[in-house]
Amino acid sequence: MSPYQLTRTLPEDATDAALRADVLHGLTRTPKSLPPKWFYDARGSELFEEITTLDEYYPTRAEREILLARAPEIAAATGARTLVELGSGSSEKTRHLLDELPVPHAYVPVDVSESALVGAAESLLVERPGLQVHALIADFTKELELPDTPGPRLVAFLGGTIGNLLPDERADFLASVRAMLVPGDALLLGTDLVKDESVLVRAYDDASGVTAAFNKNVLAVVDRELGADFDPADFDHVALWNSDQRWIEMRLRARRALTVKIRELDLVVAFEAGEEMRTEVSAKFTEDSVRTELAGAGMELAHWWTDEAERFALSLATA
Ligand code: AVJ
């Protein structure tokens, strides 16, 4: 009996089909766009880990500061005996929470990356042999069937990744989380906060160009997976603050008029000189906007915690 359970709810070819659909949809309309989920191949995940260490990129440090300071309160406020983490990745942030939950307890990491799940489960079990781990290979923005584990549950969605969802996608996502919760369960939500535009832009356009490389890497993903001939050198990294939508936008701007062939889709895409393709939004929030969006999904904002400098927040929401 393996020390942990690994359940695949994504068909093996789901990723390939989803990438083909996203590229066909995103590159044949104006303005062009690609969803940010495609950043995270091995190289993209490596570049993101490097981004989290940059001076300009404060969210990871700010969230860790809150988790270290508030994990006992979060555990006490919920009495959770199961921690579900959506988009768990390396589960690095999770350790601070798991240390405070009553034993025995269960951990349900949810991610599309099987290798991230296996790595996280194995390292957590070395440190916590009594932990029940039920890893789910799933896309948490779709329907999610959680395993039967001891209640109450705390569903964590950290890192500010909810900011990558467009407003209607966020509403759908929060409604799907609400549907997972029973009375006594809670959601722990990490959100980056509205702040000075120059601080925000610098966090997405660092001086050493790591974010530029991260952004351009999505072209390498499309080239490799769909037989395209994007040349990243033909594009410039753009990061701007959209004050109406209150989100950072990352784009790739074509340096010259060019065409790209996408062999697997039998598609040729033309870019005009200076044309910009959106590759990510990263929405920023306030306490009021989080309260409103949670209420829209039938949840109540029970606790709001920020780091000392009030750059980032963790919200505890109850069903
Ligand atoms: C991992 C989605 C939270 O939006 O800040 C970092 C990804 N993009 N630098 C974010 C990201 C550019 C990050 N999230």
C-alpha cells in the first residue's frame, strides 16, 4: 500500500487537447491572447521559482510572512482536520499550515502536474509519517470531486493565483469552491493587493529580465508542443497596470511584421509590427473587493490578514 493515494481525474491527453484549443482560440481573434497556465512547463516552473526570489517580486515573501505569523490562528479558527490545496505546486507554503493542524490529519494537494504532486507528497511524508495524503491530478478550475477525509476541511488557494482568472472566471471558480464546502469548512485565499503602480509594474518587469524570459517561454512551449516556429527574439516583454480592471497585464509585442506557422493546427498566424498578444492578467484586490466577490459566491469574509507592509492578504472565508 503506497503511503499516499494519487488519483488522476484528468485524461492523459487532456493537456494536449486543451493547449490546441487555447492556441487556436487565442491566436485567431483580436487581440490575440494565450492563457497563463501554459507558462508552467519545466523551464517555466524553474523561471517562476527564480521570480519568487527577486527583490522586485514581493508577493511570495509577503504571503509567507502572513502564513508564519497566522498559521496558529488559521488552524484555531477552522479546527480543520483536512487541508485541500488547489494548485499546490511544491507545497512549500503548505508546510506552515500543516504544522499547526491537529493530528492525525489529511492533506489533499490538487495540481495538473503529477511530478509536482509526487515530489510534494514524498517529501511531506518523510517529515510527517502520520499524514494521510490524497493527491489529485486535476484542473481545479473544472469540477472537482474531493476524497472522503476527516472534516472540517480548509481549502487553500494561495499565491495570488486567483488573480490570473478573469472576473467571470473568478465568479465561477468561487462558486465551485462554495459547492465543495459544507458548514464548518473554510476557504483560505491569498490575494495580492492594489498598491503604487510603479511597485506593481516592477514586480512583473524586473531589472534582470527573469520575468521577460518567463513570459517569452510560453512561445517555446507552443513551438515544442504544436510544432510552431515562434522566434522569442521577435518579441518584447511588456508589463503594464490596467487601472480600470485593477490588474497587471503581461503581453508579448511583435518587434516587426511576421507570420508564425503552427504545424499541428495547420494554421498560419500573422502579427503586425508592434502588435501585442496578452499572456497573463494578475488582478490586485482590496479588502472590500474580496468581501464582495466572496459574498457573490455565498461566502462570508471571516478574517482578513495582511503582511506588515500591507502588500498581500490572506482571507478566511466561511460557507
Ligand atoms: C503564480 C500566478 C501568482 O500572477 O504574480 C509571476 C505568476 N507572473 N510573475 C502572479 C507571475 C509573472 C504569479 N502567480
